[in-house]
Amino acid sequence: VSDGVHTASDESDGPFASETKPPSPLLFEPRAGRLMRTGRGLAMAGSVLDPQAKSTDEPDLSWYSSIDGQLGTAQDLAIPKLSCGAHEIALEARGRSGLIGIETADVTVHGGCEDRVYVVPAAAHARGLEDTTWVSDLVLHNPGTAATTAVLYFLDDGVSESGRYRVTVAGGSSALLEDLLAEAYGPGATSGGVLIGASSSLMLSSRTYNDTENGTYGQYVPAPNEAEAVTGTERATLIQLTRNSEYRTNIGFTNLGAETLDLVVALFTNGGVHLGSKGYALDPYSFFQVTDILGKIGAIDVDDAYAIVHSSNADAAYFTYATIIDNRTGDPIYATPAVSAARPIYIAAAAHLRGANRTNWRTDLEVFNSGNTRARYQ
């Protein structure tokens, strides 16, 4: 050994031993964060770098899904189908030394899923009309005993790498994401839908509210499972819409499909008089909200109206909603498509009373007849 001036040497009494390193898996496909529809195959490709391997050694690989278990052992695999939900795809490589290396990528499978895939049709972090400031919170509750991983995809003008956020929810607990869009996606995310894939069942709740100096005025926004989306040429009816000096109505859409979605919104008075129609085209995995839609078609003073939303796309899958906003307070009401039923429908609560903090509570009810003949209700 020399330091440039002095020189020294020694002889070892035993062999030198170098550290044995595990192999390094190389996961080429699938790419992390992939969003794919049910029924479509998944191509997987991988290899391994093993410092101890000989040139004649065959790679010892295994592929796993956190939901579906072992998928195969080849370097290249074509999986015809994966279950709904957020998968962690793991490529496991065993080296000549017996050590194991693992590389992972998350993949979410969706498309008419009744479990493990959920949608928040609208979320916001933005300024609005009449000096309003809109913010959304999200709660994810895990009713199980084991931890669950959720991957949240932000749908505004498509899905991007920056529009993906992962959160782990411990068993029997809830995770609150305050100001969801700012926390998960940064200041550039102002409004959009959120598609959530999970590794096991979750319960979700979201709230979008006008954040004011005097408190918040908010609306509960359901986060249903994906199977509740409007599909194909099915018609969705939004009722109890208003446009006058006191209220305005917004209508929004979230496209869950991988193709462009063509929509038509037809607006009518509560007596069935056609007020006008508008057509919209949504890019794949995108969100669009029409602000003051009745005003945009020239319906300036309409106390009660309804909208019929429909698509000509046979493979359409989307959520639509209406928000009726009090212009004086910025207090919103969230309306989902009306449902018809032959069996009784129960309204869990109604009020006409004074409440705490000088509040006055009232309940309005609207009944819509979607048929061509007169209908009775009681």
C-alpha cells in the first residue's frame, strides 16, 4: 500500500470473501400506474441481472399479483384476464446464490367493477362564480383487518403519471385526505373526477364545499362503485334544476372509457317544454363541467327544470351529476340521476323546524314521471 511517500505490504493468512449480492430483476412491462379495462389481456416482460450467474443459467423468475396470486414463471407472459382492483404486480428473481430480488409495478383493472373500484365524479380546488372557493375532502375507510392499498387516478383531461396517488389504509381504520386535489396532485389540479382502485374492499365518502370566512357550505358527493356508472345508450335524468337570480345549475361528466365519449344534454321545463340541447365530446378518462348550463342555452329564469343526458356510444361508461348552487351563500346541492322504481321509495329524513345556531330547516320533494302516461303517487 502506498500513500505516495511510504510503502507497506502484508500477506493474508486466509482467502478473501466478497459480499454476495441478490439478483436485480428488470421489469419491462407492465409500466407502473397502468390503468386497463376488464377483459383485456396484460403483457408482461422481464429479465434479471445476477452477478453470480453463469452464461448458461436460465433466469429463475416468478410473477405474482397481490390480488390473483402467482401468474407464471416465464420471462414473457400474456395474462388473458386480471380481477378488478389495484394490483401490485411483482417480478421475483431467484439468483444462483439463493438470494431473491423483487421489482413491482401497480396496475389497476376497471370496467363495470362491483368491488375494489370506486369513482368520485367531481372534486375541486378552485375559485368559482360569485366569489366562491371550492375544496374537496375524501375519506377512505377500510372495514377489513389487513391493510389495503388504494391508487387514486385524477381524471381531468386524461390520465398522466403525475395524476396518480397511492395511499395505504390500515385495517379497521380511515384515512382522511383534506383538500384532496392539492394534497394528492399539486396546485395544477383544479377540478376533475377521481377513479380509485383498491387491493380490497373500501368504503368511501367525499365532500365538496365552498370555503368561506364564515365557515363552509358543503355538499356530500357519493363515491359509488364503478358498476353504478351510466352505460351505453342508457338515459340519465337530472331533476330539480334551477336558474334564476337566487340559484344556478352546473352539470358535470366523468368519462371512464378509453375512447372519446359523445354526449347530448337536453333541457326541459318541469312541464316538458324543450328549452334547448347541447352536445359535448369528452376525451378518454376525462372530466368536464358546464357552469350555469341553463344560462348558456338562454334559459334565464327557470325555477324548475330537468335534463336528459345520453350518449350514442354503445360502449360508453360515465358518471353525470348536477350541482344547484345558492348564489347568495355559495351553498351547493349535489344531484345524481333520478331512479325509477316499482317498489316504495323511502325518504329517510324530512324537516320543517328551527335548529341550532339560528338555522331553519326545510325539505323539498320532486317527483318525476319518465313515462308517457299519467302516473300517481302517494
